[in-house]
Amino acid sequence: MRRTRWAAALAGCALLLAGCSSVPTTGVAGLGGGPGEVTIQAGDDEIPALREIAQEYTADTGVNVRFIEREINAQAISNFISQSPTGQAPDIIVSPHDNLGQLAANGVVAPVELGDRGEEFTKNARDAVVYNGVSYGVPYAVESVALVRNNALTTDDPATFDELRAEGHRLMDERGIKYPFTVSQSPDAGDPYHLYPLQTSFGVEVFQRGADGEYSNELAMGGQNGHEFARYLAELGRSGDLRTSMTPDIAKESFISGQSAFHIAGPWELGDIEAAGMDVTVLPVPSAGGKKARPFAGVQAFFVNANAANPVAAQDFATNYLTRSESQTALYKSTGRPPASKVAIDGMQGDPLRSAYAENATKALPMPAIPAMGAVWSFWGTTENGIVNGNGDPIELWDRMIANIEGQIQ
């Protein structure tokens, strides 16, 4: 308990330090009373940029930065949660924002105030690192799905998803391609993530959001709009346009091999698409239900350990160095991920595909980071599969899903 209170007090000092000045601090190791080192756990694509940032930080402050190379997955998050109270976890960790609810609920991440530099980030990136009204992280990348068009097959820019389907069927008839569009699915678990822009175009978000953009535990998928989306899924299944057997590999390879003109995918597939020498354009997913199609936004961010060995130095590095536009640009160049910084987005000359993804992501909705989201995925995905496969009345299946999820949340 004594260690926890001391760490919290030092973290509070760091917040004051970050809030009072937007210029680099010096001698922070002495303020924290800890070792002259900050440890950062990150993936191999982030570390090259972080080394550049760390060199300047060490020159300014005398505090060394040590890196632990490890990709973030469920086990890494579990380890961080268990090791933070014992002082064994890194001072700063990179993680997708949807882990924030779990991290904050366990008390292992410290508040991080972005200050004036917060306005340099896209709104959905800022919103994604807020939990229960408290800002916890420094975002650096925002990823969401978009529509990738094979320009060798068509240059049509469909205004609606039904227009896209019609163009796809025309190409199937005239050019002999196999699919009107491709999108990742799973025969066992479904894939609500990739279908979310279609769902939101019916006005159906997963949870209710308050005026501040934060999600509540109240589901927003029920009612007439949810029923309309369920009917549309059923029609996609009856027509054969959407197939639950289309795994991520099948979807990507079919698009790359020219069997589809349109592909709903994230920027992580651009490397393979570019390697194939394809001429493509990245577009927003068109609306199926009449409202704006808004995909999920996945935000990569840096979080500070609430029990960091050197909390003031960790806060200083996060708030005064990682937030800089040049740092954000370096992270984009190192990772290839669309940046969360508006300045970095503006500087993406010569990269029209990732620039389009970055622009598309500014209109996406942050994936809910609330713990209740854990009750959603399984029921959601298997229900969508059942509707697409015609395993029952779509309205009954959808309403049963709502009841099952609400039962789990309660």
C-alpha cells in the first residue's frame, strides 16, 4: 500500500510537471527518486522511431531509455496487469486502445494529460484514450477498414452499397470475376468488425454514447434500425454476395488475384496489395442503410504504468516527447500505420493510399474500450453468421442476441 501511494503521488507530480510546461524538462530522474532509466515495451515496428525520440530525450534529461521488444496480445496485457503492482512491468507500454478499460479497471495505468497538444490529434484518437472521463494515453495511430477498389477492373465510385453490389455483378457477368466484393469473415465466429460500417449505416452502433463521446453499458443495437440491418444481412446471404466461408486469407487473395473489384479491408493489407503491383484506390465504405457508414477505429497508444519505477520520467517522455508532431511523423514512417496526429496526416505526401486510410479513419468510431464489450463479440459474430446462413428468422435471431448480451452485461 505504501508503494502504491508513493507511486500515485509521484504520478500526480508528473501531471503537474506536464501541465505547467510544454517544453522539455530536465533532471526528471532526480524528481522521481528512481533509477535514471525509462523502460518501454513496444513492437519491432515502433522501436526504430522510439530510439530516435529517446536519443533526444536522453540528451535533454540524462535519463536512459531501455526497450523491451514484444508484440501486444492478450497474454502481454495479462502479464502487464499482474506485474505492474510488483514493480516488474515496463514504465510505458504500447497497446490498442480497446485494452484501456481492462487496464484502468485494474488500476495499472496512470492518467496522461495531453494539454495543448491534444488539439493536434484527431478527435476520435483523443476520445479513444479517455475512460470514465479521464485521459490515459498518447495515441499515435488510428486504423479502420475502408473500401479498396481495383482500378484495372473498374473506376466506378458507388454512392451506396447496393450500387457497389450492382457494379460487382456487372463485372461478374461481363468479366467473369467470382465475387461482387470481398470482405473478411469467419465460418465459426463471424466478423462484426469488418461489417460494422454497413451496420452503422443503418444507425445501429454497438453501445450508446454520451454527449462526450464515451460509451455506456447500454446496448444500441436493438429496435427497428437493428431489425433493418438484420434483414439486410439476410438478403446479402440469400443473394450469395456475403459468404461466411470467406476467411481473411480467401478474401485478400481473391481480391489480389482479380476475382473481386471491391475489397473491405484495413491498411494492414496494403503491403501485400502493393507487392502484387496492383493499381488501387482507397475509398470510404458506401452506405447500405442511408446513414453514414462509420467503421470501428482502432487506436494504438502509449500508456504509462501506474506503478512505474520512474513515474515522473515516464510521464515526461510521454507528454512532452511522444506528443510532438515530429515524433508522431517518425512513428508513422516507422510503422506505416495511419497517424493520429493531424500534423502527421498533413505531411503524408507521396503515400496516397495510407493518406486515404488516415482521412477515412478520422470519421470512424473508436471501438468501445469498456469491459462490457467482452460480452458482445461472441453472440454478435455467431448471430450474424446465423442470419447470413439463413438459420432462422433474422429478426428473431437478432432479438435473441440482444437478450443474451444484456444478460451477460447484467
